Amino acid sequence: MKISQLAELSGVPVATVKFYIREGMLPRGEATSATSADYGDEHLSRLRLIAALADVRGLPLARVREILALVDAPVGDPLEILGRAVGALPPYVDGDRADYPRARAAIAELGLTYDPGFTAVAQLEEALRALEGTGLDASPTVLRRYSEAMRRVAAEEVAPVASMQLDQAVTYAVLGTALYEPVLLALRRLAHHHLLVERAGAAASD
Amino acid sequence: MKISQLAELSGVPVATVKFYIREGMLPRGEATSATSADYGDEHLSRLRLIAALADVRGLPLARVREILALVDAPVGDPLEILGRAVGALPPYVDGDRADYPRARAAIAELGLTYDPGFTAVAQLEEALRALEGTGLDASPTVLRRYSEAMRRVAAEEVAPVASMQLDQAVTYAVLGTALYEPVLLALRRLAHHHLLVERAGAAASD
């Protein structure tokens, strides 16, 4: 297909498509003349992925690039790759500290693994610090509510990895972390909305 | 306390504290002389809240202001307030469309409430669109996994609202939406990490 079609199908403007090509994020099409090139489905899906990360997740370009690099050339063991993928996602926190006391206490309480080198530990520390002084409950009981839900979800998410090739598993882990999060949050917001609508209906029919 | 202490306790630099005061986001302290003022615990908790929204959630200042306005002067019914709170949070999407076909189909499948005026519907639409062409599964089975987890969480979150005054309920709903999300996501990432560590341990002892 032509670049104009690629732009139309992906919803990404032609100028932006050209920018991604210049930046090396999207491969060039196959030249068909001095001024035009042919693009295939692999270009379309790559472009959709870039748009998903940049537009839907709102990631800065440097972070999109990090994630593409992980998917293109998975280096290291799965834990290391997961760590890099998580580090490319917000919230961007200072991950260089030797200890994260709030996260350490919570993780011990919840029976998870405390590894100060894994960015989500620093992210949990900041998230817990943010709750302090807001009057919101961050007791073990409340944290367990979130943790139990996420452990069940994570166990189902991780299950298919056993039957995947390494590169497929990496793509799944990296993109799954980045792209299922907005789904999860939208569904939490919709569940609140649904409960309020139900309650209003019940009150009206009293 | 003095402004320097307020800055130290909150971790927000003095210049930024002064900026929030000028912007009307933080009340002035009580003047104790021509050049100094006294700040109380209510200043500290307000400042922590602003920092939580601006720094941990990374919200633009205009969005922080919207959320503070909702908490300060709750207007409308709970559904409307929830809608505004959700609209102040990312992902920022075009919420003016008449219909969101992907979200509509998913919501019908999941037994939630479809209201195109509620921003999370547009957010789900974008999140589902982002999954297309990435090879990640967005079938009803997978969506149900997330939806069931979020419905259980939401039911527990909504339960204490019944015993709250309106203004307290609004603060809880608005801040709970904004500030428990980073906790939830950090715990999902930590659950993945924990599962990988466990698996590596099991493989090593084989």
C-alpha cells in the first residue's frame, strides 16, 4: 500500500509516519520509484503499536523507543526484560535508592518479592507515600484487596507464557504490561459507575 | 510552622509552595509579620495532596486544579462528580463522540452500564483500539478476567461510602480513583515479578 493508505488505516498522519521512519522506529517501505514506496501489513501493525504507546499510553518518544528496542532485540533473562519494560512506563520515579521502606513493609505483608532493583518497588513506594496525609486508607487490609486481585489476574496473564517461544513471550510481557493497564483502569472506573447507577436505580424504585 | 518547614515536611520546594499559593491552589498562611506567615496541618495535607496528584500521578496543573475544585465544592450528583473526576485523569481521550462501538460491545458482554457520556467509556474504546493489531488477545474471555477482578475491587471500595457524609464521599471517590490506581498497577507489576522469581526458583531446584 501507499503511505497515504498506511496513514489512513492507522489513523496516524502522513507527516508523523514520515517522522517515525526518519527516527528509525518504523522500517522504510520498499521503493517502487524515486518518490514512492510500498508498505505492507507489518508496517501497519508496527505503526499501530507506536500509536498505541505514544497516543493511548501517552508515553514520551524516548520511552516508546525503549519499548520497541526490547521487543525488537530481547536481551537478558525474562526478569531483566520485565524490569526494563516496567521502567519505561509511568510513574517515572527515582529508582536508584538502596531501600524503599513503605514498599518493603507492604511487600512483606503481602507475601510478594522485595527487590529494590525492580522499578515497580520504587513505584509502589511513591504510590504509598502519595496516600499519606490524604486520609485514604493504606492499611494492610486495603492493600491486600488490590494485591489479591492483581495476583489472580497476573497468574492468568502469565499462564500462556509457558507455551511461547522466547521472543513471543517477551513481546507478550512487554506489550501486555503497557497495553492491558489502560483496559484495567477503564474497567475499574466503569465498575464504580455501574455500581452507582445500580444504587440510584434501587433508590428510585424504593 | 514556617514556610520552610512546610516545604521540608512535604518535600515540595519553597518556590513551588509559593507558586501554589499565588495560583490559589493552597490557602495563604496566617500573617505573623510583614514578611512571614504561619502554616498549619491543613496546609501540609493540602500540599501533600497537590504533590500526589502533580508528581506521583503526573497530572498537568489544569487537571490538578479540576480535581481540587471537585473536592472543595462538590456540585451535582455522585455520578456526575465521578464522571468529572474520571475526565480529569489520563488517558485524555476525545469524549464527545455519540457512540463507542468497541466499548459498547465489550460493556454489553461484561454486563456493565454503557453511557457514552461517561469518560471511561471513551477511555475503554481507546484502550481496546490500541490492542488491535498488536497480537494481544482482547476477546471476551480476557476482558472478563480484568472486569471480574475490577468489579470485586470496586464493590469493596464502594462499600464504605454508605456511611459517609456527601462531602466525605466525594473526597473519597475522587481521590480514591486518582490515588489507588498507581497502587493497583504497581501491585500488578510486582505480582508478575513475583511469579517469575518463583518460577526461576522452581526451575533452579529441579
